[in-house]
Amino acid sequence: MTADVILHHGLVTTLDRSNPHATAVAVKDGKFLAVGHDREIMALAGPGTKVIDLKGKRVLPGLIDNHTHVVRGGLNYNMELRWDGVRSLADAMDMLKRQVAITPPPQWVRAVGGFTEHQFVEKRLPTLDEINAVAPDTPVFLLHLYDRAMLNGAALRAVGYTKDTPNPSGGEIVRDASGNPTGMLLAKPNAGILYSTLAKGPKLPFDYQVNSTRHFMRELNRLGITGVIDAGGGYQNYPDDYAVIQKLSDEGQMTVRLAYNLFTQKPKEEKQDFLNWTSSVKYKQGNDYFRHNGAGEMLVFSAADFEDFRQPRPDMPPEMEGELEEVVRVLA
């Protein structure tokens, strides 16, 4: 039997105690045919085998991240600002300024987590005045962990938050002395206000979403991730918001294996959500690159895990167990 692909002249981490070190691997039909040393593996080469000289580079098994939001995150990845690993607030604000300059209306600049004040040498987050100074007209949404979001004036106008907007359950719109929103949103005690506000942002055109999701998967590949479980959620709807990932799967463009969970969408209608899905989606339907995985991350809103852990944990609603039991019986 000949291999389709051979990687040789490398350092292969096998995670196999009986064969911990190798220099080459052979692949056939998408599966490992053999793992070993150059001479024995090269014997599996045929006329049509693609042979890759690793030139001493390390090969690692692909990482599987079992809690991601790739379906949702991919839709706007190309438009997002990333502050991961940025060491100074001054540099971060310069990045924000440059992102604002290339963001066309009505799109927002989004930094959806991935940073804290502790990474910056200044040991603080930007002020709302600083954000407004670099982005007077382009909406900016900065999500900090699970506890707060900062919106500039343009973003407040875009979402329609005014003096008369009431605080949602479990969240706070911080206001000035006159009662006007400042742009700070607080999770007290859950992040519902943060994600419901983010969901108000405009969507990219479909083809742009496809391109954005493709780039997101390539970035995951760059970091060594080859498989994920997608936990759903974040105000995305099935099947509408899954059309992009379905298209990539249908066209053979998936570079990450993705198993998705279906996440309840409408408070107090969770049982009906899952009744609809269980009648239209079969467990594990799909293929190796895109398939249904089950239910979650959340089954009922009354049992949500949106708490900000720096706030006192709220009491669970008395109806939680009954609502949860109804959904579990549908899924069982």
C-alpha cells in the first residue's frame, strides 16, 4: 500500500508511549498509515505520493478545543479588532484608531474579549473619552471579559440607548448625573446585556461572512487547532445563521472539524425550540468536518451560566428544575 502524503525529515510528537519519537508519517485516505522513521516511511512512497520535507521542523497532533463559538465568531472575524498580547494601552488605542479608519459605515469596530487591563503596562482600560476621541463617528464595542462592555457615542446612537432606556434584567446601563448612558454596560450578574447589545450590530453581506469564516478557521489552524465543538449561543439562530458554515462544508472548504451544539434561542419557549430541532436535525448528522453534536451550551434560560464570577451568585429561579426537566425529556 502506498501513501497519499508523506512528511519526513522532521520531529514528530506522537503522544504514543510505545513510540514517542518519530521523524516521519505517512497518510492514506485522510488517516495515518504509518508513523516512524524516514527509511521505513519513505518505503511507502509511490509515483503519486506527495512528499513533504519538514527540514527538521516539529509536527504536533492537531488540538481539539471543546468549547468555542466558531460559527458565530467567524461571521465578523474580518471586521474584529484583536488586542490579544498587546502590551501597552497606547499601542492598543493606535490599533483602534487604524481600525476605525478602514471600517466602512454602517459597520462597527468590535473587540470581542481577549484582553484585560493587566496585560497593559499602564494597568488600566481605555476611558470612554479616549475611545470617543479616536472614534467620534464609527460605532465601537469593546467587550471586557464577562463583566462589562464599553460603547462610544456612535455605538450608543446605533443601538438606541437613551435616557429613557430601562436597565434589562441582570444588567446595568451606567448613566451620568443627568441620567444619560455613558457607554459603560455592566453584567450584574449576567452577561445577557453584553451579548444582546453586540447582537444589534450590522451583519456583513453573506459572501463576506463566508470569506470571514474561512479566515477565522485558517487562524485557528495557525494556532494548531484542527477540531472544535461549537457551543452555539450569542443570539444566533438555527438554521439561518448556520448557512455560512453549511456552505463551506458543502463546498469542501472546511479546514477545522466542527461539531455543533444547538443552543436554546427564546426564553420560556425552550421546549418548543428543541421539539422543532429534534424533528428536523438528527443526532450526529453531517460528516467528519461538520456534524451535529447535541444540545447546549444552554438548555433553558433559567439555568443560564452567564454569571460574572466577581458578582455574588444569584439564586436560581424556582421554575428552573421544571423547565430543565421538560427539555431533557425531549432530548432523552
